[in-house]
Amino acid sequence: MALEPDASSSNGTSGSNSKKSTSVDILSSSNSNSNSIKSGGGVIPEEADTLEMNKEDGVAEAADKRTMNKNGKRRVSMKSHGNGGWQNDHVAKVATYANDLLPTTLTPTHYDIHLQPDIDTGEVIGSVTISATVNAQTQDIVLHAASSLHIKLVAVRLLNTDTTGALVGSVSDGITYDARLEMASIRLPTALQENTSVSIAIAYSCRLGDSMNGLYRCKYRNRAGETAFMLATQFQAKFARMVFPCWDEPAAKARFKLSLTVPESHTALSNMPVIATKLLDGKRLKTIRFAQTPPMSTYLVAIVSGELDYIEGVSRGGPLIAADGNSSKRQAVRCRVYTAAADIDKVRFSLETAVRVLEELAETFGSGYPLPKLDLVAVPELEAGGMENWGLVLFRTVRLFITEQTSLWIRQKAVYVIAHELSHQWFGNLVTMAWWDDLWLSEGFATWMGIHVSDQLYPEWRRWDHFAIEDRQAALSADSLRSSHPIQVPISGSADIDQVFDSITYYKGCALIRMLGAHLGVSAFMAGVRGYLAAHAYGTATTADLWQALQRASGEDVAALMHSWTTRAGYPVVSVDADFVAGQLKLRQSRYLHSGPPTLAEDSVVWWVPLGLLVSSNSSSGSDIDSSDSYSRAAMRQRCECVNIPHNVRWIKLNHANAGLFRVSYSEAALQRLALEMERGGDELQTPDVVGILNDLVALVVSGYARTSALLGMLGSFARAAGDSYMVWQIIGAFLESLHQTWAARAPPSVRKCIVDLTRTLFAPKAAALGWAHRAADGPLIARLRSIAIPRAGWAGDAAVVAEACRLFDELYAHADNFCEPPPFHHDFTAAVLEIAVRSGPSKNHARVREMYENSQRWRLSEDQRMAALGAMACAPAANLKIATLDYAMSDRVLPQDLNIVIGFMVSPAAAAAAGDESTANTKLVLWNWFTANYQRIVARLGENSALLGHLVGAVVSGFATCEMADCVEAWFADKRTAAFDRMLPQSLEFVRVRAAWYDRDVSDVARWLGAGRDYSSSAGKQQQ
């Protein structure tokens, strides 16, 4: 499941990055929802897999695969039809999680499910027959069933015995429910005996959902162009139990056969191909049967039904049909993208991307995609950016609707999300984490693969460089809190499962994989990954299993290197005291916290830290970079260490290319040498390393390791070193916006004005130099820079930018229904134009932008431009218009998932009016007052357990910057049910208090440096030279 950018990053929908500052803002709680310590040795394959073909289903079925546990006792993984892997993985956790896990007396092996949903009434008539193995004598069948599911009749029969088919018992009463645990217990008249197999037939009913979980309805346009409902599913993490009684735990893998009865006009889809369709006479209904799946977890079962069309392609990403490994000799996989008929032309780029990505993944993993088809579906209402259901992958429309009008950033995001979800077909679906405490195995690796594949397909996008300033920073920011959590953390209850889908799991997980891969080398790392997938195919695995596979491939003790990284929260800051005369680096590591130096108890961990050391030395030819193994592979294993360096060193840089997950605090002498190198403008210090220096310095300022004035004084140097690197400019802009937001609540108007003036001084010349014309020679990096510089200059009140944006908006608005001429400006500028026109133009522009959102086809807006129009409405400076926009976002005109877009824009600098007024602080209060007054409506709209609710709470809360507001928020939530965000809320409040401490510590320092009326024109002039 792709972690959709949260409210505070405006849903990632626009080409402008002015709203995405929180992704790089060191004080952001964006993406930070809130995961386990798992022991156990690796499993060793006893014999090779064999495959046999199920003729009816056309699916390769894996034969039994036996493995040995650490004690030498034989067990059977979930690839088999026995009781083994799930039971053994499960038993290890029962002592800790006994109240929340099902008993292991039965193991499901097969489900035969039929569903007949009534879209009008919301009722679903269902039946399921479950084949199961009895592991221990029991008179009770305990499985998951949500409170909205009503079991009517249960019939249990024996299998695989002389009395096969004999009725053990039929139960209609005697079924008890535990609403909190979402479990049903069925008491049988006689006990089931150990080592027998049974068939459990259950008739039941349930309800269609309306909150994007379970089997739910969502609005779309049918073939007649009318608003209608389609059906979709979201079963991850624990919502399959809303639709059929089951063992709803990831290790309880089984095979599934599904059939659906749906309207005759619908196209029905599931994980596997359709094998039969039967029309029901006189009912305008049809029943569709699907082929049997391979063994998989319940959360991957998927259903879609609606009046949908598709386009089709073929990918050579299937299993090999030749021994030489030639990709052209791989089996063909049918790929389709489904969407409403009116939108079919919007998904061609997504289909082409999916075909290419599947082939790239098959080569990377060394094994083909194992299913006969792959369907991608554009779903108008989806909680996440994408969901990796095996063979039926669902996406938000904004992630698949890619047209000529789509901004570059959204195009890049689409490729990443498609690659992320398709990589799950191996890492997550083929091999699944044994329990949710190892979710990072699936999501961290899918994040890594999403970026890796994007980088392979489009190297000019520099996706790893972007990861360093966005996603990696989100992880570092969240993990710098006392309220952070390890990547592996015990899941103490059902509510905890949803909260582990956060930036720690995704982005810290990805960063650790990147760090380890850089250390082991790509060849050894990928060999280990391939071995891991082969050893655990169709089964489950743990973190220990991955470490064991990587150790076999590399010869290194990976578990020892990574233990602290996955089982403990936080990461280190490495302090560097460089003695250039003596030729020695003195290094010390300690835990980095936003709130300042840790206590002794908090600083107990010593991490393995690969230093990534660059050494630039003077030589007879001028200078020389030494990146030999003696430096690049140097690593810290103790709290304090020394590294010898040459006596003629010009400068040193740790964490080359931001490959490591740590911050660096340089001594004054070492930092001055790096600053001189940036001023010199040479090419030895590459942009990613400049990004690393700047990011770390921002973090050190916020946490009190350095004064804010020190960073302000270096901004000119960073700007000159940046040149046309959008990455450095984005960090500079994010820092200044964060400074302004933190100072807005309490600083005098003159100081706030100086911050805005400084921003304008830096960004207005850059915006003017880049201009509004998209030149053919501009590469993707220049396009990104322009989308950063123009909005920030507009936010800072640059008259030229504001005037031009308002003029272009008037032209665009007048362009309605003009389908003969191209739009008046390049699509990458749309978001910036809309924001500036609403924030700084006449008040009527608010109504105009709303009109464009509601009638986007008149202006030929792409899906991301339409979302940008919705967000731009939140930029109106007047409080009454802000409230009107929030109320509008709660109406039927706006999808529930898109409320977060409005909130995201409203808490971002894009919603703050220019220089010197108090709109930033006032906007936060307007939003808070509206949020508290409408809280129950919001909960009802999003769902009490929705991840979207947690993101929204974090966005509303974390923008404050005073301890008084933190206390107020904390008191307000004291009597509320916060299970869905009981990790997000403490993190957000901690961010607020960190902001307050930053202001209290450096308020005088910043005021002295800025000085009322300071003239910044000289630094601006230098910047342009």
C-alpha cells in the first residue's frame, strides 16, 4: 500500500512544491502516523519446489515445502496444506498477544466465497466454505468476524476420511461474538479431532461500507455519464473480516475461489481471471466465477465491480520459459488498466508504465510475476495512494490519470506508486510478513524498489536525490521524537495495526535498506534478496529471515549490523572534531532528538554507522577526492572513535550521497572548510552532499545544537552552491517557511516581515531568471526548480510574480470551453497560478477557482490540476472564505479522502498572506476552531478508525508553535476516543513543543541577525553572479 502524502503535503497533487514544505521541514509530523520485536531463526529449504498446473484455474500451484525450525523439529510452511507455518509463527506470539490473536487449533487452507451485494440497500448476502486442518482437539471454531457481519448458519463436515462429508454439526445458535476483538466463536455439538480435516460452511450477511474499508461503495460516472456507485474493496490490514468470516491474519495463508452476483451491466474483477459467467434469468444480474488463487493472505483478496472499460497491453514479465534468463523468453502477462469509460484516454501512460515496470521487476528479482494477469483499476475513493492486491491493484485516480496536462511531479509520483505497488507482488504478496510487526519488510522494501525502478526507467529524474530531501527527511523528522517507535515494535491491539503504516515503516525502512545495500554492494544485496524470495515463496518470513539471506549472499553478519537499527527507536548524530594539523578525525555518536541532547537513559544505544567518508586533499595537480575503501567503507561501532586522515586535507564530508541514516555535526573548523568549498563553486562537492550538509544544519538549529543565526548567515553560500539545483532551493525555502510559521504566533511584526523579506530576496531573482515560459531545452530538474521558486517568491509578496500570476489566471479563466487553442501557460504552473490568484488577487477569484474545480472539463484540467484548484480555495486570506472552504470540503461536492487536501493547503505557507501580517497564526486558530466545532461530523465522514483521520489530526495540530496551544489541544482530546491516532497525537504535540522551545531559545538571536530593515540586496546580487 502506497503511503499517500498526508494533509500537510497537500496530497501531492500539484506541480507546485510550496505546499510540500513539511516533507522537508524538520519540524513536520507529516506522514508520521505513528510498529516488532520478532525472534526466530531463518528457515532452510529441505527440498526444491515442484509445480503442478491446475487445469481449471490455469494457475501454478506450489507443492508442499517442508522446512526445519531452530530446534530441528519439522514444520510445514503455508505453501502446504498442512498445519505448519502459520501455526508455528502464530504460537511464538501467543504469549504476548494471546487476547488479540486467534487460537491455532485450526489452520485454513482454502476458501470458497460467494457474495451478492445489493448496491441500493447496502446489504450483502454471503456464503463461505472453508477447508481447514485440525491441529488440536477442539469443540470451538474461533475466527474473525466484524460486528457488522451476522452469521446465520454453520455446517461442519469431515474431509479426507472414510466418512468424508459426514456432518459434524450444524449451528445457528450458540455463536458468540467479541466486538472488540472482532471474533466469533462457534460451539459445535461434538469435538473436532486432531489431525483431521474439516469443511466449514457458513451462511451470513454483512453490509457495504461507506468509509473506504471492507467492501464499499464509491461514486463514479457510469457509461451513461450519470453519477452511480461502483464497488471496491480495501481489506488491508484487518477488514476482510467485514466481508467474510476468516482467519484474518497475514500468516494464515490459503487459496481462494470467489464468485460474485452483480448487475448485468457491471464488469466484475478479482485477483484471478474469470472462468465462468452465468446470466440470471429476468433479474438483470449475473454470477461470475474466478479462478483459484495461489496461497495468499486474506488482506490481499480483492473485488471491483462497476461499468468499467479497459485498455490492454502485454508484459514479458512472467516466469522464464528459457533457461538462459533472456527476458524476451519470459511468459507474457496480460496487463489491463480499468476505469470509467469517459476516462479511458487518461490511463495510457499508466498502462505503458505498468508493462515496463513488471518487466524490470521480473529481471531485478530473478523470478517472473506468477499470476496469469495483472489488472490496475482507477478507484475514485481510496484511502491510500494504491493497494497491492495480488493481480488486482487499486489506485487513486490521480495516480493513474496521467495526460499531457499532468504536472511533472505528479507524473513522477505516478511512476513511483505503480512501481511500489507492483513490487509488492513479490515482496509482500509472494512472501508475506508473518505478523504486522514486520510490516516494514513489505513497505520499506516496496518503497526502495519504487524509487529504484523509477530511477532505472527515468534516470534524468534523479529520484534518489529527491528521496534525500523528501521521504528520508520525513523519516528523520518523525524518528527524532521521544514519542517515536522502532521499525519493529509489538502490536498490542487491532488499533495499533493501522498506525504502523507511517513514515517510520515506509521511509526509515527504505533508508535502512538503502544504507545496507550501499554497504554490501548492489550485487551481493540483490543476490540475498533473490535468495530470500526463493526460500519463502508462497509463505511468510520475518526480519531475521531477510538478514540470514543477506548474510549468506554477502558473508557479513547482517543481523549484528542491523539489530539496533530495527529494534530501537531513533538514530545518531555523529559529532566531528577535525584536527587538520594532526591528521585525525575524532568522532562521537549519540542519539539525535529534536528537543535537544538526550538523557543518559535515552542515549544507551550504540549504532553501527557506515560513515561514507569523503576526503579532499591538496595534491601536486591541485586537489583530489579520496573515496577509497579505507574511507568510504569506514564505519563506527563504538561510541567514540578516531579516523586518521592525511595532513594535507582541504575538507572532509561524512555520509556521502546521504546513503546513511544519521546526522552530522561538524566542528566550526570543519564546517568553515566546507563553506569555503561551496563558495569556491567547484564540482568536487556534489549537490547531494550539499543537500546533506544543509539538511543536517537545519536539524541542528532546531534542536539547539547550533544557533539559527549561524544557518541564516550561511544561506547565501548555500544559494550560490545550489545554482539550479532544485533540491537545495527546496530545503532553503522549507527552512524559511518553518522559521516564519514558528515565529508567526509571537514575534513582532517587524521580525516576521524581515523573514518574508529575506525569502523574497533569495527567491524573487531566481524566479525572474527562470521566467514563466517553459523552454524546450528545460530538463525535469529545471522544471522542478521553477515550480519551487515562483510559488515561494509569490508567497513572499514579490510584486512581479503576483501580478503575472493574476494575469495568467484571468487568461486561464477566460479560456473556458476553448478547445481549439492550447492553454495560456504550461501545465506545470497551474497550481502556483491558482494559489497566488486566490491568496493575493481579488476575492472573486475564490469563487472562480471553485467553479473550475466543479467544472474542470471546461478548462481541460487534469486530475491533479483539479485537486490543486480545490486546495487553492484554502489559500483565501479572509477568515469567512476559509470557513466556507472547510464547510465546502465536508459537502458531497468533495470526496471524503480529499478533505485532507483542503486541510493540507490551509496549514501550509501557501495559505498565508504576504509580508508582515498575522495570517499564519490566525489561519491555524480559524482551522482549530472549525475542527473542534465539527469534530463529530469529521469522524462520521472519515470513520473513527480511518488512517485519514489520524493524518488530518496531525496536520491540524502540529502547525502550532506555543506550549499554551499544545496544552489546549491535549486537554481538548483528553475525553475523546483517540485509538486511531494515539501515536500521531503525541508526536504532533511534541512537534509543537519543539517549535516553542526553538522560538524561546533563539528569539533574540534571530532578531539580532535580521535587524529591522536589514538590506539583503547584496546577497541577492551575489546569488545571481
